[in-house]
Amino acid sequence: MNTTLPKFSYLYGKPQSTGDLRSTMADFKVFENLPFEPCGEGEHLFIHVRKTGENTAFVARQLAKYFGVKENLVSYAGLKDRFAVTEQWFGIHVPGKKEYDLKDLAIEGIEVLSSARHNKKLRIGALTGNTFEITLRNVTHIDELVRKWHAIIEHGVPNYFGEQRFGINGGNIAKALDLFSGTKVKDKKKRGMYLSAARSLMFNTIIHERIEQQTFDQLSAGDVMMLSGTQSVFIAEQVDDSLQQRFKEKDIDITATMWGAGELMSTDDVNQFEASVGEQFPEFCAGLAKFGLKQERRRIRLCISEPDILVNENTVKFTFTLPAGSYATTVMRELIEYTDLTERKGSEQFSQGNGDS
């Protein structure tokens, strides 16, 4: 199987605009949004930090050393980019009522914003989303970029998994194939990364094919729809004006399968279409089922909220909020052919984390 990542289709056509992304760390800012506030008591100390130039796993290890606990007692809601300025929460399991002022917590690139105790562990995915402030420099064709920005506000973008999910040069796909052919991977996190890469490639391919077939935003009988703000799904047994209106108003979304064991939830022609994509990846279908993943669904449309744009000559600053599990770079790729200067530098110092989630 060819492990070279395909060029997935654009919803609005390949951008004519070009520009530079991440000229400085402050050009890519991420603000994590939790659905709750720490209650002020409990066995878990929540720490809100601003980190610059460090990845999430590194900060977690440093916090474990500071508190003298095992690394698995430090948790976070999501991984955040390294070459960025990001604000996120960490949770440390420290039973008792000891108070920490954290004045002597000295981790390079880390600033403590606040801390409070909470009665539950901070778990992966326990966030409503992230707010991004992204500055692009040396931008060309700004008028076209602005037009696409307003189209994205109105209609969203394909909910592709970002390239970082697949590793450098798609390396995680090759590792997934090795895993499925019998190579042992003892590291649970790496194994999960390879499985996610395989699953994500299949999901992206379904979106790509729907765009190519001009059915990305066309509801069909047999589509599996997901309610806004939830993971609840239902099958569109027939498509009527009411269902179309709900889709237009973003109350519901079309989904695609996240491959695993079990039967596809879609029916009719949609079922046949998704099955045909599965036939392109026989090793993945068998391997994902073997490792215990189950059929799930994910929205194929990604909608932004709280959008804002500021243009200053050839510099453009975007602000927007995305739901958890989605990628800011997926929005950017529809707007502009950007050069990520972290990649140009080609230095380990500027390597990314595992995602925007």
C-alpha cells in the first residue's frame, strides 16, 4: 500500500493566496475552553498555564517532577502545539488539603495563570473547544482570502484531520501498516497514534470523495446525521425540506464513519459508498477491527464560531473558536497556501505537538 498522503480536495477550490504561518510563536495562539470551573476542593489540583515553545507532554513531565508524583497522575484535556503560545489546564492528583502557592514552580516557557482544587480528574477531551488567534504575514491576494473567509463563516470547511495526525511525511501510516502486519508496539500511546492515523486517513478519504462527487453538503437518504453540540445520531430515512433547513441552520450535520469492527450505520447508497472506500483500505479495515476499535461517526463539516478578521496591509489576523477534536490548520488550508515557518526551519526546536485539539 502506498503510504504517501494524498492531496485531499478543497471545498472552495485551491487558494490563490499565499503567506507565512508562525513567523513567531505569538503568531499562533490557542486558548483552551473548559465546560466548567474548578470547584475549589478535592484531590486534584488544576493549574492554568500559558506555555510558549513547549509541548504538552514536556510540561506534564515537569509538573510530575515538581510535585513528586508519577507521570500518570498528571492529566490534561488536550494536546497543544509546541511552536505557539497556548493557554491550557493541567490536573495533578495530590490528595489532602495542602495549599500550593506555586511561586517556586520554574519551568522554562511556562507561566502559571491560576490554580484551584477540583473533585474530579481532568480527562482527555474534557473541553468544549479552543479559541485561536492566528496571524499570517506576507499575504497575497487578500481580497480572495477575505471572500473565502466569509464563505467559511457561512458554510464551514471539510472536517479533515490535520496533517500532524499522520506524522512527518505520513510516517504514522507506515507504522500502522507495520502494526497490522504483526510488528509489536509496546508503547500504548504510540500504538494509539498509529491506529488513529489509519482511521483518520480513511475518514479524510470519505470527505475527499464526497467533495469530488459534489455530495459534501448534499443530504441523501441513508446519511447518518449528528445533532449540534452532541454526539447523538440518527439515520436520514428520507430527505425533506425540514431536514434540509435544519442542516442549513447547522442544527444537524452529515457524518462519515470512523472505521472499526461492526456494521456501517449508514444505509442505502451512502452505505455502498462508504463500503467502497473501505475496500480501498483492506489492511486498515482488518487491522482496526483486530485492535478492538468500533464503528463510530464524526461530522464531515467543521463550523467556526466567534469569527473575526483584521487586515493590516499584507498581514492578516484571524480569530475563531473550534469544537474539541478539530484542527485550526484545516481551516487555514481552505483560505491560503501557507508556508509554515516551523517546517522551513527544519529544526527539532520548532517541532509541533500532536494536534490542535
